[in-house]
Amino acid sequence: DPVRISIIESVGTHDEVTAALVHSFGGYPDAELRLYLRNQRFGIDAIISNLDLTSPIISINHSDVFYTDAHSQPPPEILVLTTCVLDIRHSSMVEALDYLLSSTTTHLFCIIHHADHWEAGDYVDTARKWVDQGRLDFITLSQHTNDFFTTRTAPKWNSDFSIYGVTKPGVVVRTFPPVFPVDIAESDAVISGEISLAMQGNYESQRRDYDGIFRGLGQIMAKAASSIPTSNDSESTVILHLVGHGNLPQVPSEIEANVIFDHDLSYPDFYKLLSHAFAILPAFASDGYYDRKASSSVPAALIAGSPLVANEKLLAAYSYYPREAAWVAKEDEKELDVVERVINEHEEYLKKRSAVRAACRQLAAENRINVANWIK
């Protein structure tokens, strides 16, 4: 019989992680997928329906339906909680999980986004009941969040739990770069005459270092205008696309024409826009993105197939992102300093664009191999 796999996202966020999980678990041969999603935002359903899956999606229902299905349908052999810290304590999930733990052999995959959110709480107690029976794997979205969880969070649990390999069943912690293939543009980001830079995510000022970005943008506009060849010998323009949602930051008047806010794009349009970028700027607003939480900008660059600006700290934290696919910052160089330095390197851009697209294909294939091994 096919392996019964259910993927739940009960919060209505983390659409891209859901799509990555569907691609990887749906690559398992002889399985059937049931999706339980609170919301399919921004056309993520178009992305999911376009994925090349080995095993079919049997049904897509609202996350609240899982409570009924858990009792009325054959239980899932694999249950994936996409936003585990919230899924596991959602009102419709608590009793369902208790039932599955006591009455079935379901195995849980619990996705961790913030490694420091798992020190204590009722949801930790729930997860540990599953861990105690050897029926839960934690999945982190990067190696640095895996490291934080295994070395700083789980050791604070006040019992015999310890990292897998020391005591069994112990705590099993996997790493899963959340990427998947999409149809993306092959157009050249330089020859068009517009050098597109992109920064994606929530517009909230505490999440992005806008002051630093806006200060740097003005410094490279003149250089770009005077030195970048275009297809029609016209002047080149640097445009910063701020792609996301939320309250807009204030843009200084002198660069206002060079900053475009791309609001609430559908996912197909989002990846299409990013795929034209000469560089994607992570613009982390806090060091937390280097040690305990995973940024969505890094996988977005891979999925869209455009090079990321990255310092050594980022490359170490997000070790799945290859150096040859990045515009690598020198010591003490800010992100737009890097762009200013490399703005004329058209051939290097083409090499990096090719490298980032190859890396995404490889990671997506490796995810499927890893998931198959985890299921076995």
C-alpha cells in the first residue's frame, strides 16, 4: 500500500516551506499526500500544482479538517507539521495528536523556524512525548539553526533527553533547505539597461536595515549610469525592488525614483521578479538570522536563481548556499559596497546566475533523497 503522508500548515504562513515539503515528500515513490492548509496565500496553489511529483496529492483541505480525518480516515504514517511550534498547540490539533500518539504508529516531522523557541512550554512537553517514543524528528531549515537547537536549546530540557547518538531514542534533528524548482526567466539582468537589485520580506523596519541600504544605494547610481554597457547604448539605471508586504519605510527623496515597492505579489510573479535580479540583498536587521532563526531570503535567491550578496558569516550559517553562487563581501564591506565593486562584472554575474540555478536543482534533488531515507 502507498505510504500515507499528511502535511499540515495550520497558521496560514510559511507557504514556501510548505511547497518545499510537498516537493520533497511528494518525490517519495509509492506514497499519497494529503495537505491540510489554513490558507493558500499569494497563488502558492499554482506553485504546488506545478510541482513534478512522483506521488499524487490525494486531497487539499483546510487544516481544521485534520481533526475529523484523524479519526475517520486511515491514520497518516508520516505527519509533517510545517509551523510546528504553532501547529502542535492549535486547538484542532491537540486532541488529534494525543489520539495519534496513543492509538497509531504515526511518525511526526516537526519543522523548526526559530531554534530558541523550544526551551519550554506546553508544545515542548507535547513534542517530548513523541520524542520519548522515538516517533518525532525535528527538521531545521539551515545548519546554524540545527546547531543552535542541538547545542543550546535541547540540552536545557530537564530530563534524560539528549542529542541522537548519545542516548536513544534521543532527539533526532535533521536539516532541510526549503527549496523547490519553479519556472524562471533566462533574461539578462544587465543588458536590459536596468540593474535590478532585490530585497524581499516583511517591510517592518525592525526586520531590515533600511537606513544602511538607502545610504548605499545613492553611491552606486552614478557609477552604474556611466560604466555599464547596455543593448542600446543608453544610460543604465540601478533599481532597488523591495518585494513584500506591510508598512512601507520612508525613502529619501534623492533616491525615490530608484526604489520600487512591489506589494503582495503572487508567488509566480515574485519569483519571476527576483529571477531578473543582478543581486539579492539579505539585509538582515539582526544577528539572530546568523545563529537561531532562518531567513527566507537565502532560499528565495536559490529558488529564483539570482545571486545573493553574502558575507562570510552568512555563508557559514547557511552552509547549503555555495560560495560560487554569491557576491561575496570582503571584510567590513556592506552589501551595497559589494554591489558597487562588482557592478561591471557582467560575465561573473552570468557565471553566478548559472551556479545558483544549478545549486537549487541539486539541493531539491538531495532533499528528496534525504526525505526518502528519513521515511525508511
